[in-house]
Amino acid sequence: MPGLSSWSDHLLLKATNVVAFFFFFGTSIYGGLSPHGTGKITYFTPANYVFGIWTITDLLLLGYVVYQFFDESHDATHGVGWRFAILSVLNAIFLHVFVTGHYIVAFVFSLFVASTVSTIYYSLKTHYPSKSVFDTAFVHLPFSLWHAWSLVTVFIAGFAAFTHGGHSGHPGVAVKTLVVIAEAFLATTAWGYAFSSAKGDIAGAAVIAYTLYGIYDFQHNGLIRYFALGSFIFSLFAVAKSAYGAFASRDGAIALGDSERAPLVG
């Protein structure tokens, strides 16, 4: 069992992380981005259940703020550092401006969030590999999920900012083209996660695949729906490749890969 002998080391950082989590995160706030929230529905918006990804990530981040007090977490949580508190503030601003209809500002902050998550993600991948199941579950996994989800939210915010709302009408050629390009980019990114290392990143690839299925399930336009379905199927092979690499490895750990072959998100 992890010990607590050094729980007071870097106490200011740990206390700040706790405060940041309870003030700026919540399992329901991402509902504002969903079709049944107060956000803007576009031809890229996935089904409502896809936003449950944030609920899972949020619960794992709660695990992170608890785990940081245990001795075993020292190296991994050091890799995150103060960026968790900074990220929590950026995330809260992004969500607030999105649900209040300031979509261009929200798009800008979605880029800030994605970039900040990326620095944490690559720091963990490069310098702080998982040493235990607790490192994997409460440090690497939530930031892997969030890394992929931050890319999805960039597209959600971008389509809200620069295209007309709606999903049941007849989108123009330009909008359909942009959505198809976004879907293709997501599917390619899923494979980027799969080949980020020999083990791949199953969590990141799964987030992308799940989102693409959600777009297929929610949208009505034939081209958008069926291109999303094809991209989802394509992404499933990336998930399968990552799963095989993760569970066939000798140590059995779910690795998040190396920096040289990491997918780009910001």
C-alpha cells in the first residue's frame, strides 16, 4: 500500500490542487457543451452521452488530487506541477464563455486548454513514466483522456464560433467539407495515438473513436453521418492496436508512448 510519510511535502502545491479541483471542476459542467445543455448545436456536435467522457475524467482527477498526498505519487505529480491549477482556471473560463455564447473567445480558450494539457501529457510521457497501477489510473490515464478530449472540444468550439448552428437541416457544401475534414483528422489522430509507441495509447484512441460514433449517432446529414461512421470503424482498429500493444507487453502496463511519435493536438 502507498505510504503517507511525505504527505506534507510541497503542501502549498497540493492544497492549491485540491482547491482548484473543487472550485473549477464539476462532473456536470460539460453539459453546457452538449446538445441538451446551453451550448450551441452544430453539424459537428456528437450525441449527448459522449460528454460522459468528462465525467470519467473528472472522477479520475479527483483520484489525482487524493493520490498526490501518497508517497508513491511523488514523481508523477511532480511532472504535472502547478500546471494543474493553471489548467483548471483556463478550463473554467473556456466553459463559462462557451455556455454564455461567446463562442470565438471560447475557441481561443479551448486552444489554451489543449496546449496546456499537451504540455502535461508530454511531460508525463517523456520524463515521468508510470511506475505503478496508481500512477496509471490517477495520473497518466486522466491526462491521456483529457488530451484527446481537449482536441474534440477545440473542434466543438471552432464549429460553434465559425459556422451556423443546427444539425437537422441542410448544411452547405463548405460546412459539410469542414466537418468531413475534422472527422478525418480525428480518425488520423486516433492512429497517431495507436502508433505513439509500441504499446500505443488506448485511452486517447478510444476517446476519438467514441466521439466519432457519437457524431454518427446524433447528426442527420447523410455525408456527415456516414463519413463519421467510416472514421469510427477506422479508429476502432487503432483502439484494437493500442489494446493489443498495451496488454501484450511484458509488464502489462498501459503505456502512453514516447515523445518522438506522439500525436499533435496543440
